[in-house]
Amino acid sequence: MAGRNFASGSLRLVATSSPFRIKRQFPPAAFYVRFHRTREIENGFRSFYTVRDDDGKDKAPSTPEDVLRDCWNTYDSLTKLNDKLGGTAIPPPSDRGTSLPFCLLVGNHSSGKSSFINYVLNRNIQKAGVAPTDDTFTVIAPGPHDKDSDGPTLVGDPDYGFSSLRQFGPTLIHHTQLKVRSSHLKFMLVDSPGMIDAPANISGRRDEMDRGYDFQGVVRWLAQRADIVLLFFDPDKPGTTGETMSVLLNSLSGMDHKLVIVLNKADQFRKIHDFARAYGSLCWNLSKVIPRKDLPPIFTMSLPNEHNETTLSSSLSDLEHTRDDVVEQVMKAPKRRIDNVITNLYDSTATLMLYSKIWNDIVARFNKEWRNCRFREAALATTGAVSMGGLNYAMMDVALQGGVLGLSVFGVGGLFWYNQSYLQRLQEDLTTTEALSLSFQRTHARQIQDADEFTAALWQRARGSLQTALHNAFDSTSSLPTVSQSELQTLQDILQTEIPKLRRQANDSSR
């Protein structure tokens, strides 16, 4: 990648039924046995694959750290082109995410998020209760010694990667905390405040209350950087909390590949009829914010009860084993980190490619009109000069020559003023939503013809920032840079060659 013009698969674990019911005294490490056994089985099917270098010789398999470093180097190579296009196409390299993979837990209050964290870590770290017990975002990270730190310490520590949370203001910072706990896990867990509805006033309407910061924005910031997101519901509030539905609609949209929906506390059901009503209510509420015929899978589970290990009825006892699958999803966070980084690299490169093509199209249209305006001005000035030369050659009256000269100067000046006004209006017209949509249709006609949903979704996300970048560029200068063919080819090479290579290295490093 050093020679570039600008600074330069996923392992699916088979879910198996546990041969024994995990009691509370068994630590979550029991899941590692199944985890590694499954990997050994799948590796048996992939043993034919041998990594080779460019000379065709065998080389040592890449480590996860090697793959991540290659991803970041490739991402850094996009910085120069991103700056040329206004710097808003992709996030800056400094905002690469957290230093460790992490799992984000969101959901209604008393839905079991804190209890699940305690179960996974086999320690009483978070307070659990029926009423809301915590109003902070808690980052639980592994470390050699137990230590608690406040929000400013978490945000100010560059080793964790949460410094960008400052953009949400001091109120959020003072509602975050860091808990370092000695653990065998190599990833973090992030617990969020339980979501509730605002109380109703006398008229029955909900008062507009907030938390003092953009809660939905914070959840989206964390979800974008998380490697897996667990969304918890419970039987008492199966999707009826308005804030939860709003977060699912606005903060977690586009996160389907990392979202796991959990209906927790299945041991509260005494009858199958109660379970059917709660499950149906949850599906009904989810259908309002997930505009698809097929809803994502819902993991119905329960955690071991301290007083009675078998509170589930016999007809629901098999649902308890779903807990194993959810924990297994959490344990995949380090592997998901590599997949998510490569996916983010692909999306960023594709976004830059889309930006570049539309940017070049808009600049080409403006430059064409600019040249036409300059040509008309030059033609009028040339006509005036030729007329003056003819009058002077014919020895015409000096007053007549002066009149022609004044008329020529006035005409060229008036045309220049008109052209400048026309170009100013053209700049505004070219940055409208309609003009950008027409440019998208011209530059991506093949994708539109093929009904490419990925390109359409990418355009919907990128249109606003591209519009702002073009508008700012026109305001700062009338001469906009363009993306060269070699730069476009470099982006194409990353999409077609570099990223598939990284995928293969990631698959090999997971063996």
C-alpha cells in the first residue's frame, strides 16, 4: 500500500445443545469447551486451505493483530482522498473505535441486563433489581486488578477509545463510569441505563423529558463501535416502552448484523398462554419499527434462579438452553471485531467511491458552464477589440471610437457580472437534493438498473454529508478539485483485491 497515489469470513459456530444443564456454581468457562470443540470441527473442514505469499510459497498464518493492522493501514490510505472531498465522507482515522472489542447491552429497566453481566463474568459487579438501579453507562473492562473510575477518567484515557464521547457534553461524561475487573475475557461489556417512558400528566399525555444529553445519539455511537448489541426485553414490558422502540428505530437501524434480541426472564411464565401473549406482543411492537415481513430471531431465555433452579414449567424448560446460545454470541465478540473492521473498511471505501463519482460529475457540470461563461466574455471582448481596430484603421472619428470602446467595456463588465450571478445560482442548484439525485442516477445507472440495494442504501446515508461538503466547497472556492482516474482505480483495487485478501487472512487467523 505504500505505493498508492494517496497515503495509504466469518467463522460461523454451530449451535449445539448442551449435554447438561449449567448450574449456577458452574462458571461461564464451561461454554469455552463447546466453543473450542465447535471450532475444531469446523477447522477440520478447512484444513485444505494453505496461505501463500505473492511468490506462491507457504507463509505463516496471519494473526488477528496482523489483520487489524493491515485494515487500519488501508483505512489510513483513504485519508488524503477523504480530505480532498471535504473530510466528511468517512470518519477520521483517529476515531477508530475502542481498543478492545465490546458488547453493548440496551433494553428496558429491570429486563435483566445487569444480571446477565454478572452471570457472564461469574461475579456480582452490577446492581440488579426490579426498579431502575443505575442511570449511567458502565464500561466493564478486563484488567489485572479491580478498580473503579469515573466518567472523566474513562473519556480521558486514550487506551480505551471512548474520548469521542466528549461531543455529547459534560452531562453524559458525568453519567458514565469504568469498572476494571480481573477476568479471563479479552473484551468489554457496556451496560446502558434502563429505558423508561416519561410519566403522564393530568391530560394523559407524556411529558417531553430528556436525560440532559442525546441518549439516542450516545446509543448509536456505541452501537456503531460495538461488536455485538444485545437488546433486552422482559415479560412485563415486551416492547411497550416508547423509548426502547425509538432507540430501535433511530439508534439501531442498520445494525441488524450485530443485533441480538432477547426476551429475558422466561422463568416468570407459569402457563404457555402467558408466554404466547408476551411473545406475540413483542413481535407486534417490533413489527412497527422493523419494516420487514421477516422479524429477526428472538432469543427467549432465563438466568439461573438462586432460590429455585427449576422454576420453569416442563413445557418451557427447553427455553432455558437458549441462554447458552446468547452467551456464545457474546463470546464471539473478539472474532466479530475483525469482521466488523473489515466490513467498515469496505463500507468506507464504497462510500468514497460513490462520493468521488458524484463529486466529479457535479464539478464537471460546473466547470463546463464556467468555461462557457468565460468563452462568451472572451468572445465579446475580442469583438470589441476587433471593432476598435477596424475603426482606428478606417480613421473614424475619435468620439465614435471612444463610444465603441466604452460600449465594449460596459458590455464585457455587464456580461461578467451576469455570469457570476448565473454561476452562483448554478452552485446552489447543483447542491440541491434533486440535482444530486440526478447525478447519482447518471453515475450509477447500472446499479439502479440492477436494483442494487446496497448502493441505494449507501446513497441514502451519504447524500446529506455529500451535499454539505459540496456546499462548503463552493463557498470556499470556485475551483473544486477532482478525483483522478488513478485514485478511482486505487479504490477499486481495495474493494476487489485488498478486502477479499483481508477476509481470507481473517478466516485463517481464526483457525
